[in-house]
Amino acid sequence: MLQIDLWKRVTIWLVVAVGLLLALPNGFYERVETRNDAVASIEAGITSAELEAEAGTWPGFLPSGLVNLGLDLRGGAHLLAQVQVEDVYGPRMDAFWPEVRDVLAAERDTVGFVTREDSPADTLRVKISNVDGIARALELVRGLATPVTTLTGAGAADIDVLADGDELIITLSEAEKAATDQRTVQQSLEIIRRRIDEVGTREPSIQRQGTDRILIQVPGVGSAQEIKDLIGTTAQLTFQPVVGRTTDGTTAPGSGNVIIPSIDEEGVFYILERAAVVTGEELVDAQPAFDQNGRPAVNFRFNATGARKFGDYTAENIGSPFAIVLDAEVISAPTIQSHIAGGSGIITGRFTVEESTNLAVLLRAGALPAELTFLEERTIGPELGQDSIDAGTIACIVAFGAVLIYMVLSYGLFGVFANIALLVNVGLIFGLLSLIGATLTLPGIAGIVLTIGMAVDANVLVFERIREELKTAKGPARAIDLGYEKALSAIIDANITTFITAVILFVMGSGPVRGFSITLGLGILTSVFTAIFVTRLLIVMWFERRRPKTIEV
């Protein structure tokens, strides 16, 4: 008998209602986008009556997920950056110096006094006062070498150590440089991604190109300069002991020290120990806040290692100044008043609310390990994107109209039912795209157009089968029931093969190919659902009301 249980009917209509509700915000794209931007700003700590009002332009109880528009539809920024991987060699040598100093100090009777000599950034030159101990010094420093943990440099040492008279010359080995370059580019890529994602930009495309380049594409951004300002800021935070203070920027800081200007006090320079006590890499959180005087500041918190080092240093150096350095400028140099336990504190300075918020974002994302050089930058205007949207919309409408007319002319009332299911099908596609946060590009629109053409295939198979059953003089109810039953295997087989193709395109492809495969794959799922369940339910409901003695398909 031609019947569908009540629970099945409720389930089908519930799935349709949820899918269309998820797709609803896309019909009011600008209003929902305004609301989402306002809410993101409020959550970031930038509260105002205007933002609250903007947030209310879309009801909060309704879904607000949107189909993200790709760079080719929405416009945005395109940047190609080169990572200056050599920049990390110097800090590696600076960090290695305390180890060399300590291991040689333990053999002072043999090697004498140890001093660090001026040298290029990627080289560490160490002078010993007892030239007769150079062989022992060479042995000790070489003992600090560790194997390079990469496939290309397996088993190779991470440093090369040579003797030149009474000096040791220490450099990174070629295998370690290659491994360091790989890590630097990968770390830069991840930090760029975190920084862009932190400010709520939708679906950036950030990919590595070649050995030291990163391609960055961010939809919905007004200019490439906005992205450069965000990701080009190094935000290297360190906490360093203060040796002295001077107004002469040319003063020699002494061995193991650096001279750094103050950001707030014009003409004032601080002499700091080169080795930092704690660095921004050991931060686990940073949030915009206000100090006890109501001025914008940034709260920070270290991980367990950083908290221990920070606590130990403050406990041992009460009464001494301690500089907070951001990007080679001293933000402040407060005197340690007491032991600071717990690994948390506050950074104060002459910040605006916006500056403190941006600084917190940069600190949470981490410091770029090396400078970025932008080799190529383009801004794709929204006008080009709008032209693409208009062209895609016209293509969808033409395809939709042609399919609707064909189905009505070919199958009459049953064609109308198939057309209703087709409308539901498109709504469900956009609902699923909104749910998973997928990005819609021009190839994705092509996938939707193709889905529209393919969506009625299952209905055509069913309707043709019903026609064949009617020719055997079976009753209308039995013919409809058999039509769906016998066409089911063909429908499943045809769509499974296409779905497998979509999955392969998604796994093996990238960029535009993936955009096409996503909409094609989702379209297959929704079209099978609407053909097997929605269209059949519409036909059953009509049949139960009319009880026709004969039908025409």
C-alpha cells in the first residue's frame, strides 16, 4: 500500500524545516553580516551603544551562520610573502652562548677566562685566555651538539665548531639550517593563520609556496595594507634584566648586553642583558584590560615553565628594575616590588583601547620568528566579486527555469511536485553550506548549477518507472509504490558513483577544485533525500486527499 508512517512524515518535514532555517540568513546577507561583525567586536571587548544596536539588526534567536563568499565573489586581499629565514640564525646563536659559557666556565683552570667576541649574526666567536686549552674547549663545545631530527639531516650535528688560534668559531650546520628554515616557514604560516583568524576574518586561504614563500588570500578585506599591518607586526615580547639607563644612544652596552630605546621616554635608552629571562613564546594568554587608573593595558599569563622562571627571578631580584620589551622598544621598566608568583601580570603603557586589543591579539598569536618581505600584493575589489555573483545568479536562474519548465511539460502535476522538491533541495544545499561554514566560490556556483540539472534525475527515473507500471494495468497506488521501489537501486547506484568522484576531487584537489567538489557532494546528498522522501511524501499527501481512479505521469 502507498503509505508513509506518521513518524517518518514528521522526520522528513523536520529535516526540511531545519535545513531551510539554516539557509534563511543567506537571504539577508548584509543584515546578518552586520550583526556578526558587531557581536565579534563586542566579544573582543569593544563595547558601545552603536555596536549593541547593530548587533540587534538580526534576531539573536535565529541562526546567523552564512555561506562564506570566496575571494573571487567577495573581493579581498592577495599577498605573496617571503620569509627571511636567515633572521633566526642570530637568536639561535644568542641562545646558545649561555650554554657555551657555562660549560667552559666549569673548566676555567684549563681554558682560562671566556669572552664573547663581535661576529656576524649567524656566528658565535668565543675567546679563551689560555690558548693551550683550545683543544679541551673544542671538545667541550662539540659535546653540546645534538643530532638534527629531520629525514634530510638524520644523524648530522646541529652545530659546526672550529678553532682559530685562541678563539672558537661556532656556526649552525647546513643540515640544521635546512631544518631551521623548514620550521621557520611552518611557524610563520601558523602564526599568520592565527592572527588573521583572531580578528574574525572569514575563511582565509594561507598556503606555502616553494621553500620560503607564503600565499595569503583573505576575502572581505578592503585593502592589502590592512592584512600587512596585522601580520607584518612582529610583536616579539621579552622580559629582560636592566643593567643601566642612559641618554646617549651610542653608548657601548658592554659584552652580553644590548642598548634599547624607551617607547615612552624620548631620548632615553636602557642597557639590558641580551639574554631574556622570559619570552613571549611562553605566554599562554593575553587579554585587553584596564589598569588601576582606568588606562588601557594588557593582562598576560605564562605557561608553567615561564611562570616558574618569572617567579624565581622576581623573588631573587626584589628592588631591581625589570624591562618589558616589545619589538626592540622598552614599554616600561618597573622596579620589582615583591615576588610575583602564579605567572601572571599586566603590561601598561600609553595605549589606546584599540592598541591594547590589537597587542593582545598579536601576543596570543605569538611572535613571527622572522621578518616577512611582501613580493606581491593585490586588492580585488568587491565590484568584480559582485559581477561574478550576478553572473552566477543568472546561470542558476536560467538552469532552474529550464528544469522547471521541462519537468512540468514532461510530467504534468508530478513534475510540479518534483519542482517543489527541487526548490527545497537548493535551500538544503545552502543550509548545509552555512552549517559547515564552507566557502562559496565561482567553481562552487558551477557545482550548484550542475546539481540543479542532476537533481531531477532521480525523479525522472521514478516517474518513468511509474509509467511502465501503469501500462501493466495496475492501480495508481500500486504503480506509484512499485515505481519508487524498483527505481531505488538505480538511483542509489548512480548517485554513489558521482559522490565517490566528488570525494576524490575534494581529497586530491585544492582551491577551485575543492569548492566545486563540496557543492557537488552536498548537492548529491540533498537531491537523493528530496527525490526519495520529499517528492514521495508530496505525492502520497496529494493521493490521500484526492483518491484518483487514474493518474497521468
